Amino acid sequence: MKAAVLNRQPGDLEIEDLRIDDPGRHEVLVRTVGAGLCHSDLHFMEGLFPTRLPSVLGHESAGVVEAVGEDVTYVSPGDHIVCCLSIFCGMCRHCLSGHPNRCGNPGAGSRPRSAPPRLSRADGTAVSQLARLGGFAEMMLVHENGVVKIADEIPLDKAALVGCGVLTGSGAVFRTAGVEPGSRVCVIGAGGIGLAAIQAAHIAGASMVIVVDVTESKLETARQLGATATVNAAATDDVVEAVKELSGGGADYSFEAIGRKATAEQAFEVLDVGGTATVIGMVPDDQKLEIRAMDLLSEKRLQGSMMGSNQFRVDIPRLLAMYLEGRLDLDTMVSKTLTLEEVNEGYALMKRGEIARSVIAFPP
């Protein structure tokens, strides 16, 4: 099968022919139909976060089950599924307390060290899967606890977005922050995750959704998806003051959806008294955030969100039901459709800030 492999950091992805093993116990073989290009993969390509090499990147994918291994009871061949990197064990204290996104047992979704690799080159070299998925490939071999069944009528290229970006952005609003009706919301960053947070805030009944970005085309998309006001940070002297003026004193909830120190700090600074800032983006590991300690006496809160605090086997079907009902717009979020061979071009467009989300469509 063809797959996009990261062989060095920093580095581009290289299209290779790989071997994929038969599904083992609790494993599912999936024919990939759609795979979204998420900014998190770009962080690994740029070397901002280490990963095991060589590795097939991609973690926002949807497809059709081709075969299942021993003891798999959740899905059957022919089922349509979305993959999610929040692979859960179902037995640790996080899973059992209702937080499977925090599962502390990553080995439960991986093969034993003594087992043959899921992916390998012709010479036998093992190739790892980013997030235990490796979605930039014609086929995926994953643990059954990393997939969720969806309705057959949902387009798989659109459903792929819900596996990470939409789940993360909407979950930060619905689950992590718990945005209340009538709230004033500020979203910093109008990429895939930010656009999902904007829509979720609108669905949750926010009275105001202010969106900050540096690209006018993204801000226009944000307005289409529920933003009530926008701030072009590239053309604004003081973003924080602009948001406070628009919101009448500051946001009740803010969401950082970029992954930068400066914007994460801005998310806290735009809050009104008692507000909550949620950092969704992946700020580089070597950076620390700085806030004014006195603001904590105003009951302002700064918190993180891991994959939208999701319970993905519940959340993804709900989000896709909203899509079918016309309340969640996935179509507008897709700026470009690519082939697997065009994956580096897609990430180049992302780096230039020219697109919200692009999707790889695999041939049938």
C-alpha cells in the first residue's frame, strides 16, 4: 500500500510502498477513504515535537472496515468508521471515571513488543504509526478502541474532520469549558479547530462570538460559520483591547486554537472578570506561559484541553447527526481536496495560512 512517511525531523513526507500485516487480536483493518491535514502533524514535520521514525503521519481519518481480528465485536467488515487518536483501554482510572481521552495506558492500543510490526518496508524495517493510527495511507491497521461506527450516508471525506479537528474544537466548547447560553466568546485562530469551536459556540447559544486571525479569507469563513465579529490581528495595534471593546469588557470564554505562546497569553488577557481561557493548540514543549498573577484574584481561569475532553464514541455520532441536520457545517470547512501525493503541497498551503482545512481523498 502507499503511505506518506516522515523519515527525518524536520522534513517533508515521502510516498512509499509499505507492507501492512493482517489484523491481530482486537485489531481492525480499514480502507482509508478520507484523511484531513491537521496542524499537529505539521508540528512533527517541523521537528517541534519528537516522534519515532520512520513514521506514517495522519490521525484524522475515515474509511471502511475491510477485516477484523480475533475478539473484535464492535465492528464488522463493511462498516463505515471514523478513527480517533484518543484510543482508550477502558480499564484505567481515567477511563473508568468518564475521561477516556486521558487514558493512561497507551500500550492497550498497541501491539506487544514481541509481535511483528503493523507496518513495514520490503526489507523488514518497522514503520511506526503516528498516534497509533497512521492515517496518511491507503490502509490502516488500528485497535478497535480507536474507531467509532458512523451512518453509511455520511460522506467519509467530511466525516474524517470529526476524528480530530472538529471533535477537539467543539469538545473544548461543549465539554472542557461548558459554554453557557448568552455568553461572550472569543476564538483566537480560524483554522480547522478554531472553525469548529466557532460553530460549537454558536450552537451552544453564545450571544457573541468574536474571532481573531491574521488572514482575511479565514475571517470571512469564520463569519459564514457563526462569528458575530472579527479582528484582523495583522491590521490591529492591540488585539486584546479590540476584543474587550467589542465584547463590552471582555470575554466570558476564550479559546486559543493556534498553539503559540503569545496567542495563548492573549486568550487569558481578553477575559472579563470570572472568565475562562482554554488553550486548545499545541504550544511547543520548551515554552512557558506567563500571566499576571493578580488576575487570578478576579477568578479568571486558564486551562488546557486534551482532544476536547472527548468521549468520542458518544461525541462523534452526535456531531455527525448535527451535520445531517444542517446545524454543523463540515462542507465549508474543507478548502481543498488533495491526492496522497499532494500532501506536502497541502501543508505548504497551511503554513502560508491560505486554507482552513484540506482533505486527502483516496481513490475507491
